Amino acid sequence: MCKDNLTPSDNLENMRFDRLTAINLNKSFKTKYKRFYEWNCKCDCGKKILMTSDKLISKTDFIKECP
């Protein structure tokens, strides 16, 4: 699957996004207007963090999570 065509509902397991790798889906939840998918991710530095799929795909806000 091409990363340019990803949507938040796609399976991102084992995909790399810059320094982060999506390990597995932690949970999905829905607000009044949108569904979110939260992924367990691991940084190249070894740190584990939670990140929503829309942030992974757009590469926003996750660079500051790691050193």
C-alpha cells in the first residue's frame, strides 16, 4: 500500500513513519464527528508512545515526542 494513499482507518501495523513504527492498534473511538484510531508505536530510540493514525499519516506532532 502506498503511504500517499493511506486513510486513518487503514491497517498501519508494522509501517514506518519517519522514526516511528506502528506496532499494533491500541483502540478506536468515535467522537460526534470523527472516528479515531490510536496505535501503539515504537520510536527508533526505543521509546513506546501512543499516536493516532491521522497524526502518523500526516506526520504532525510526533517528532517532538522523541529526542
